[in-house]
Amino acid sequence: MLQLPASYELYGIAAALGLALTAAITDWRKGEIPNWLTLPPLVVAPVVYGILLGKMGAIASVLGIVFCGLPTLVLWWQGGIGGGDVKLVAAIGATAGLMAGLEIELVAFVVAALYALGRLAWEGKLLQTLGNTLFLALNPLLPKKWRRKVSPSLMNTVRLGGAFLAATILSFLVRQPNLYS
């Protein structure tokens, strides 16, 4: 498997941390993750890794873009997340590399899910939302007369910038063994 050397991966995660911090701030303030933040790393990271590590470094960065961005692209096509989130994940994959990028992506979605569940419980909407989720999942399997339409007004959104920041911080700290000795 193509993986960046540990020292380069740590620098890449540090760069991804800068991306995630800026994305979290803009997502919190404006509800969007801008192109000026996410598009340059998609070009610059493979070029830099190519210069530093050769062809394999560039390929590792491109694989980070593809395999980190693909799951979120599918979610975007389904209307589940915004386009800025897709580009942010791809940029994180480009800078941090494939393995660290996938790790950050998984942890970010877990953080976002836990936040969403906590917020719904706080607002007293958790059981209703879980019921809606169950029907959304079962509707394709049920006969037409038993299917239930879930109104879009009952859907909730979560801004993912903060979740990606938390996941990137955690990924960076896990790779810093000197902090704990």
C-alpha cells in the first residue's frame, strides 16, 4: 500500500490541521467551506509530494484525494452533505495522505454523529428523528401502502467543519509520542 513516510505524514497532517482550522472557522461563521481553501491543496500537495518523494509520493497524495473524496462525493450526490465538505475531505486526503486521511474522515463522521445525537437529545427530538431514520431505511423494503414520507422540514443538518478539526487534532496528537513521555 502506498503510504507516506512517517515524518512526511506528520507534516501533511499539520498542513491538514491548518486547513481544518480555517474550514471550521468559515463553516461556523458563514456555513460554507470556500473553494480558495480547498482547491489549491488538491493541486499543490501532489506536486510537493512528487518533488519530495518522487512519483510514489505524488501517487500517494492522489490516492488520498480519490479514496477520501469518493465516499463524501457519494453522500453529496444523495444530498447528504455539502460540496465544501467533499472538497475539504479530498484536500485533507491530499495533504495528510491516504491512510491518515481515511482515519481523519472516519473519526470526523463519528464526532459529527455523536454531536448530532447529543444535540437531538438536548432538543428533545432524538426519538422522533431515530424513528424517521428507521422509516427512511425501511421504506425501500416496505410495500407502497406502508411507506411513510418523511418531510424535509424534519431533517436536521450538522456543519462538519468542526468535526474535521477535532478529528485532525486527534490524528496529529496520536502521532506525537513525545508529548506523553
